[in-house]
Amino acid sequence: MYEQQKTELEQINNEIMQVRKEKLFASSIAKKIIKLSKSVKAGTNTSPLTAKDWGIIQAQIDEIYISLPQLLKNEILSFTPADIECCYLSFFDLDPQAEAILLNINPDSASRRRSRLRKKLDIIGEDKSLHEFLTKL
């Protein structure tokens, strides 16, 4: 009985995660992020994402993943604005190159940001990504 309930609960959680993902990727901001992350523009000095875009990203993800704002406001973890941007972009499961394009930084810097964030969140081992950790909140 317990094992059956455990299996059913896992199945329900997986379905919830899938619905969340579909809702996020159906949004216009997700489509914009995917498009921008594939276009490299040499010589630009700013991120292709505007302050308005970041507001929309935050609102969209906060609506779908209601536990995220609470995590990001955790004073013990003391997230920086760069950490918060990295968290939000992690929901789109981008590679460091795509993230670097959106943040207008070097891909190595994007990888280091992820690494520092994984350490803050105590994500140990290579088997669990930042994306996977955050989407299971």
C-alpha cells in the first residue's frame, strides 16, 4: 500500500513538473529568451534582456514556481542580483553559452556563476543540475 502511494505521488509530482514546464515554455518571454540566446551579436555592451523583460521573467516564474521567491529572499543564503538572474535563467535549461549571451558575459563567467550558486544551494555532485534542483521546488 505504501509503495503504491509513493509511486502515485511521484507520478503526480512528475505531471505537475511537466505542466509547469509547458506553461513556462508556452509564454512569450520564454520564446523571446530562446530566440535571443541563439543570436550572438558582436560588439554589444549590454544584455539583450531589458529591465522590463527581467520583470516579466520574474513574474512568470514566480507564478508557476511559488516556492522560488521564498528561497531567493532567504537571508542566510544572501543571494546577489547576479545569483538571482542565474536562478531565473536556470528555469529555461540553457547551456552556459546561451546564458552568457543573455547576460552579456563570458561563457566561463556564466559557468562560474552556476558553480557558486550550486555551492550556495548545497547541490552536491554532477548528477543534479541547478535547473533540476529549482524546478523541483
